Amino acid sequence: MRQVRDFMELRGWRPVRMQRTIVPGQFSTCEPGTADFLFLYYLDKGGVPAGSLCLWVELKRPKARMQCRCLENRGTRKRCTACDQKAWRERERARGAMVWTDVADIQKFIGEYERTFGFLHSGDRSRGQLDLLAGV
């Protein structure tokens, strides 16, 4: 978690840690299945805010595998975390969100980052193709 967060912060992304909290009978925060982090990259055009990029990231321990617990939870108030996460990802992606899942290897993460967001850190102004997006 720290490696991914530090990597993203060094590249100008703002990490927002997401955490589901439930106090029975009182309140709950976040949605069931929400990813671990929302990373925001703020765009600007000549010092004027012009929007942001966002990336949801679900972290996993190496070799960790989530298993459906729907059958075990039947008849209880417990939720199946694996199914909640899958449904949440599908909803967000249907809305147009970028959601990276099962991030357990920092080297693979860095490779995917460079392929997807490398343009942010190239060119004379270190913004690259973002100038094309700023006017939209």
C-alpha cells in the first residue's frame, strides 16, 4: 500500500484512502465493495483549474485470493466482500471509471502506470497530451 501511494504522490497524484465503516443502527460510510484508494490528478491550464483525472485502485496482498462467501453468509446479515467488490467495480466501470484491481506487485503497477499515464510526465511542460484534454 505504501509503495503504491508513495509512487503516485511523487508523480503528483492526490491519494484518498477509502474505507468502509459501519456502525449498526447509526450510520455507514462508503459503498460496499469500494476500492482501497482513489487517486486524483488535478489538471490546470495556465494556472486555472481545468478538471482532474481519477484512478481507483484495489490493493491485494501477494497471492491473496478473495472467495465468494455468499453460501456461508446465507441467513445472516453478513455481506460477501468478494461479490460486493466485483459488483462495485462493474458499476464504476459502466459509469466510465478506470478501476485497477488486485494490485499486489509494485513493478507490474509501475509498468501499467507508464503505459497508461506516462504522457503526463513527458514533454517540455511535463504535461504532454493533457493540453489536448484541457480545452474539452
